[in-house]
Amino acid sequence: MLVVVVMFAVLAALGSLKWSASAPTTTGPAPSTSRPFVQVTYRLSGSAKSASITFTDPSGNIQQVTAVPVPLVMKDGTDGLTMPAKHGAFVTILAQNLGDSGTLECQIYADGVEINRGISAGGYAIVTCSATIP
């Protein structure tokens, strides 16, 4: 039940994104394996104006959202999209630039620690970040 509620909250928040110029930061200790879940954050930034994103949700299902403003900022001002994930889960975010120029950069964080990063440049280019949660 928690996963369904989180998934609906994530999708509802994605529907109300706004533009922000905040930069991602890497802070905190390595993710703890003593808890069943870690907080995974997908971040997307760059000079592109908008992107279509595809990502794995807390159930491991693929979700897709089009015309997302870059950088990815939630309605409440939170930088990136955060959700729970189990240790050992495979997580991924892909973003395609919807314009004819610009860059996209993605990062995946587990409990505040960056675990993967990717960058792409050019019109309609795709950036991919994937990781297995430690």
C-alpha cells in the first residue's frame, strides 16, 4: 500500500514542476544497509529547457513524463525526485532533450550520496543514469 501511495505522490508532484537554477550537492555518509529502504533522488539539470524523462518508481516499474522543465524541481521546491528504494534495487533515469540544442546532466543519489552521473549534449540527445542501490 505504501508503494502505491508513494507512486501516486511522485506522479502528482511531477505534474507540477517548476524552473529553478539550484545546483546538486553530494553530502552525507554512505547509505546504511541496516534499514530496508534508502531515499533515492533522481536529479536532472543542464542548459536544455525541457526533457522527456523515464525512471523506475519504488515498485521497480517504469514511469514516463514528457515536457518536464529542466532542472527537475518539485512543486515544493525540492531539487530532484526522491522516493524510497530497497537495497539491491536497480534504479534508472533517462532524459531526452526536447530542443535542438543544450545539455542534460543526470545524477542518482542514495541517502544523499551520489552513486551515478551522466551527461549528454546536443539537440534531442539522451542522458542515462543507472545504479544498483548498495
